[in-house]
Amino acid sequence: MAVLHVLYSTSTGHTEYVVDTLIAALGAAAPRLTIEKQCAEAAQATDLLRGDALLLASGTWNTGGTEGQLHPRMSALLKDRAQDCDLQKKPCAVIALGDERYYYTARAMEHLMQFVTQHGGQVAESLVIVNEPYGQEEKVNKWAAKLLAKVPALVS
């Protein structure tokens, strides 16, 4: 049975809402898929290696006064605890959230993709949600189908 490991960070609940919407869509489309959901603050580097595929999800923050950064808890995981992690060509998907009021609207995507590629993973699919995620469920549901099509390990 295939396993998708989801690592996310949230403060407002928006990223978790998107992740939960995705999990529901994946569960309906691929009922044999096991999905593990974990908060970034509870994760260690070894958690990035769990499962057949990895999904990283983070909002875009103005951490340290600099616009366009990862959520602080995702940043602590990827830049500190997992800085030496080798993803071993693992298929990875990334979700970034952002707000159009900022110049770097959803720049968390850039940081997530950079981490995956610099650590030996393979970016299979990405999703950007701008502004409130409520009302964007159909976008997430369509993306779930694309993710399953792009990552054969999830439907094996």
C-alpha cells in the first residue's frame, strides 16, 4: 500500500485547511493510499524520508522582517533540523500559500522547491493558493487528481 507523508506548518489554519481538503480528495480518489499528516514543528529530518512520496506545505511569511519567507516552523525544520537530509530522489509535491497584498505573494513555493531540488528530491507537482483558501476547494480537488497522475507511487 502506498504512503504519502505530508509535512505542513500553519498559524492561521489556512495551510492545514488546504492540506485537509487535499487529503479528503486523495482519499476519495485513491482509497488504498495511506496519508500521514505531521506538523513541521514535530518533525525531524528522518520524517522527510517516510512514505513513498513527500508533500511539503507552507504559507509565505515575513519572517525576520524579510518578506517572502517560509512559515517560521517550516523554516526551522528545513533550514536547521533537516539541512543535511538526502531525499534520495523521492517524489515530492509542494503547496505554497500567499497573500496578494505582498510583492512576494507566494514565495514559499520558491523556498520549498529549492529545498527539494538541493536535497536530492524530485518535484513532481506544485500548487499555489493565493488569499483565503475557503472557496478554492475545487482548485485543490483538481490538483489532487494531477498529483495522483504525476506520482505513480501513490496509486500502486
